[in-house]
Amino acid sequence: MRNYNTEGLFPANLLKEIRNQFVYVDWDPYTGKRIFFEAASGSCRPNVVVEAMAKETALPDQQGRLNQGSAHSNEITAKGIADLMTFFGAKSGQTIPGWSSSHVIYRITEAVLSSVPGTNVVTTGLDHASVRSALTQFAVKYNKEERIAEPDIETGSVKTANILSKIDQDTCFLVITHTSNVTGEVYDVKNIVKEAKKIKPDLFIMVDGVQYSPTGLVDVDAIGADAYVIAPYKNYGIKGCGYAHASDRLANLPHWKYIFKPSNSWDLGGVEHQSYAAWSAVVDYLCWLGAKFTDSKDRRELVVTAMTKINAHIIALLSILLKGTENTPGLDQMDHVTVYGMGDDLSKQSLLVSFNIKGHDSTDACEFYKEHQLRLHAPGHDPFFADMLKQLGVSSIVRLSGSHYNTPEEIEIFLKATASLAK
């Protein structure tokens, strides 16, 4: 039985202050008032991010020029890279930019498969379509066997032993997700990396942290992988960019680059300093939140504090979602609701829940929720999810994904609407 308390919730006055930091937290210009449970498809953004992006996008100056505007662009970019390293918890290595997290994943995957010796690559059946697509295409191009660790159909979880069983001395690349964007399960990637390197010490490993990083603390030095990928638009930032932290040995692999730049340079074309400005604004927001709980002025310590408190809040919301309140039952008590892949230990889960409702197609259910001013997603009709759902033995689901700006009252409104579908 899942039996969790809600002590991790933000105090009501602070939660109100947090929500006031965000644009469109409870309404949008298309539908008016609504409750946003679609954070996994792109989070709400703080005002400081929107303002930073608008300010820097308006400036015309390019880097590498002899003027103050160009120098400003250089400074903004350097600060953004430093703030990425701060968020990643990295003391070494470097960042890799891209147009999206998928773009970064493709670039890293080809760099490894094109130059690292080995005959096979390993990933899981619940990894994102960007990972599966990149591995499949480049495995064919570079003549590698693709090995897939499939989830347990009963639990919806990919067991660590299953992943490790696919790795041998000829494996050149392992890609694992930190949090499933179908089940919300948080995987023990630190342990997986450690055990995988016992099998092959020089194995290249990439972690897809896109779904984990918005509400969980990232520490790449502790994880020990060669690459960790994030998508800023899910981390309260903007679309149109993706970033990874890379180990020095991965950064120096042959890859697309300007021939006159250093071997570890991954920049292509003019640097979009406004994207870095937007990322620094994300870290500014996290530091603002962290400062509510600590007097430290160190940006990493402030980020660690903020992410720790964010995670505690979303776990408390998840417990309400599953167990209910005095006014309404939770999903666990609703006989007409089937939840997929949700374990008993909520510390190993994100506020991302996939479920189906007896007698209701997922698309119809989302239309019902929309009529009740609730924004959810029906991934069964989304090609990004087709293979992952097949691995779970279902054709469609309804997905609720929340963030730290969501409230217990919003969860309760959702539960009451869902309970009414039993009729």
C-alpha cells in the first residue's frame, strides 16, 4: 500500500509566491482559465526567463566583433555555460549545445558509434523516441547490433539486471533514461552506470535526463556517465535549444565541428547568446527559490536546495493524487482507473502518472478534462510514444504531468473530475 504524508508541500503563502513568478500558470490566451497538468510536454516559464529572452533577442550584435554589444554577447554566453555547469553539478567536462535535446542526442550518438570500437549498443524499451531513433539509424549506418532491455509487463519497469545482461565486452554505447516519460519511474542511474562499468570499464554511457531534471537534483559527477542531456523547455526555460554535459573524453571524440576550432568544440554557427541568457534566468529563479530556505550565496548550493524542495513538493502532490483527500478518493481507490508502472516507493517516482479509465478512450477522456478546465495529454495518438506503449502492452493512455507550481487544490479538482467518470 502507498501511504505517504504531505509534509513536503510548500507552505501555502510560498506556493502562491512561486505561482506569481510564472507566466500562464493558471490560464492561457487560447482557453482562458485552466489547470496545467502538461509539464512533461513543456513547463510553464518564469517571468524572468521571458524577459531575458525578449531583451537579448532584440540585440543585433554578433560575437567576435569589436564593439560593446559583441562583448556583452560573449559575457552572456559564458555566464550561461557556467550556469549549465552549476545546474549539472559538474567540476569538469563541458557543455554541448543543440537545437533541441533530440538534436544533442543524435550528435552524441553518431560521435560514439562512428569512432568507438564495439559491435553493439544497448538501451531500454522505455527510452524516448529520440534515443531509439538515433540508435537504430546509426546502428545500421555503422554496423552495430542494437540491444533492447524490455520492461517487465507486470510492473512497467525495466530491471537493472535486464539492462546489465545486454552489456558485454563488445558494447560501445549504453543509453538509459533517468525518468520514464510514460511511467514516471525514476531509475537509479548512478548504480546502473557503476554496475555497467564493472562489466566494461571504458564503456561510453549517456543518460537522458530530459524528464528527470525539471524536478530532480542533477549531479553528473556522482552519476559518472559520459553525457547527461536536458531540454530547457521542460526546465522552465525556452524551446529551440538543448544541452548536454559531456565528459572530456566524449567531448574530444570526432564529431561535426569547424576545422579551425579545438577538438572539444561542439558549437556550430553563430552562438545564440539569448538561449544562454534564458538558461541563466532559469538558474536565477532556482536561486531565488533556494534562498527561501538557506542563507547561502553559492549558486550551486541554492540550486541544490531549490531542487530538493521542489522534489519534496511534487512527491507530496503525488501522494495526494494516489491516496486522495478527505473530500475525494485518490486514483488508487478508483476501481474504474488503471495506473501503469507506479511503484510503492514514491521517492522513486516523478509527478507523472499514466492511466486509463474504464469505458473511456484516452482522447475522449482528455476532451472531458478540457471541458473541466484541466489540461492533460493522450499519448496513444502521438508517434513519439507508440513503441513505448507497445512495450507496456497498451495502445493509449492518459498522462498527467505536474510541477512544483501545482497545488493540492488543483490535484483535488482533477480527482473529483476523474471520480465522476465512474458514472
